[in-house]
Amino acid sequence: MVRIIRSRAPLRISFAGGGTDVPPYPAEKGGAVLNVTINKFSYGTLIPTREEDGIVVKSLDFDIVAKYVTEGDLHYDGKLDLIKAVLKNMGLKGGARLFLHSDAPPGSGLGSSSTMAVTLVGLIKHHLSIPMTDYDIADKAYQIERNELGIPGGLQDQYAATFGGFNFIEFLKDRVIVNPLRIKREVLNELEYHLLLCYTGSSRVSANILNEQVAGYIRKQEDVVTALDETKKIAIEMKNALLRGELNTFGNLFHKSWLHKKMFSTKITNPVIDKLYDVAIKNGAIGGKILGAGGGGFMLFYCEFEKKHKVAEALEKAGGQIVDFGFEFNGLQTWEIDEELGR
């Protein structure tokens, strides 16, 4: 019998507040993000081995197989660096096979890289029986990605993937507070019915966008600072509208949020994104936004219910790709089974 450990963590869509979770803004002013996880996941499988040394990693997304025998093999060279950083920081020494896969590519705007970090941390935590709370797991994934590897970005993705569900997350100077929202089932059903997820056709590297945003904030560039402040206010307004079941107000705030988000950086949008947004609005979307840092990946639209199919058709004709999704209310999950290893 072979012991097999598995984990999965959900990707997320962010309604408002994204950007206010990117340092140094949260430490100085406090950030706030409204998001929900969806039924798209990052997956991991760990199979302990006795007959071979080292750690064999297979990335199913990139069709890469790598083997690390000593800690010296875990040097960062641009190939599977996130995976190597988690292995090093979580203390997995050897004797394991890892299989990794994600439902969305890096740069999609759904937090896929951070979600994979959470998936891996959870997988190794389970294998090594390391006592960690959900806050510990999210923070560990954040520290590895942002500090160990120096990848620019915020904090929301790690906490969304770990906790799961609908959350209003506050980012303060010395702590993060995850506030799960109790929303009526009928409101959730209606919201899900109104939303439309569209892939722009290309992913993007978020580092350049975020670096420009951070630089603008540090310089106290008025339009950037104001846009971030307003984005945080909108996140609070959208949260309140959702709790009250006021979905028309919620939908209208999407457009307002998009106008402010475009002020973060000159790279947030481009002609392809602008075209898709205009097409959606002309055909019945009330509002929408690019997910993640911007520049590509997925867009999210809130549509009039009787016109949602028309918006979808128009976006497809304009080059977008509609992706079905649903809300996911569980965060990181790990489990193990004993079974004969298939060959």
C-alpha cells in the first residue's frame, strides 16, 4: 500500500479593494478587500518514497519534471522557483514525489501563483504534521512569495485561498483580519446568476504593473493615492450592499471601482481590455473590472439578468472566452489515502 497525500486550494475573484493590500499602503492606511473563492483550484499530490533519495517534482501545467537531491539544488534560477522556495522553507528534505496542477495559468488574475503556494504549504504541513493555523498557512505562503522570492504583490490571494468563501479582509499594520460574510443563500444565487467571467485571451506579468502602482503611491502621486483610498471605500460599500441584498447597488459599484482601478497604473488596461469592456457595457453589463493586477487575464462583469446571454455572445465575438464558474465555500483542504500506486 502506498500513502498518498493530496491538497487543493481555490482560486478567487476580487470584487473591490484589490491594490490596497499591496505594501506599503496597508501598513500606512490599512487596506480592505472584498473577494470570494470559486470552483477553480490548484492541486497538489505528495507521495512519500523510501527507495529513492531527493524530491521529484512534476508540474503538469508546464510539463516539467525536476529532481532535487540536496538543498543546494534548490537555488532560484527562474524554473519552478515558487515550488523550490516552499520546499526549502517548509523543511521537506527528501524522499517524496510531488505532482502539481492548476485550473488557471499564472498571470490570469485569479491568484493562481499564491494559491499554488498555499496548496504546497498545506500539503507539506500535513505530511510533516506541522502545527499551523489558517492564519499561519496564509502568512507562510505570503512570506515565501513576497519576501523569500521578492515577487511583487499583495496579501489577499494567500488568505482567500486558505480560508475560502466570501470574505471581507482587512490588512492592518501588524495583522490581517479575515471577516467571513454571512450572506443569504438567495442573494448568493442571484449574484452568481448575474456574474460573467471572461478570459481576455492572454496572461500578463503583474510585477511591472504593481511596481508602477507602488512607486506612484510612495511618491504620493495624487491620482494614485486618491484612487487607492476610493477603492477601499468602494470595497466597504460593496460589502454592505451585499449583506443587505442590494445587488443593483452592488452591480453599479463595479463600474465605479473600475474607473478608480485604472488610475493605479498606466498598464492596468490596454486596447483589448478597453474593447471588451465597451462591448460588455453596450450589450447589457452594468459594470465590470479586470481581475488581479491588470494588463490581461480574466475580466468579471455584472450583467442585467435578461441580457447576460447577449453580453456573453458579444464578448465571444470580440475575442473573449467565457468561462463557467461557481462560488466555492471551502478553503484549503488536505487529506490522505492508502492505495496501490497505479503504473
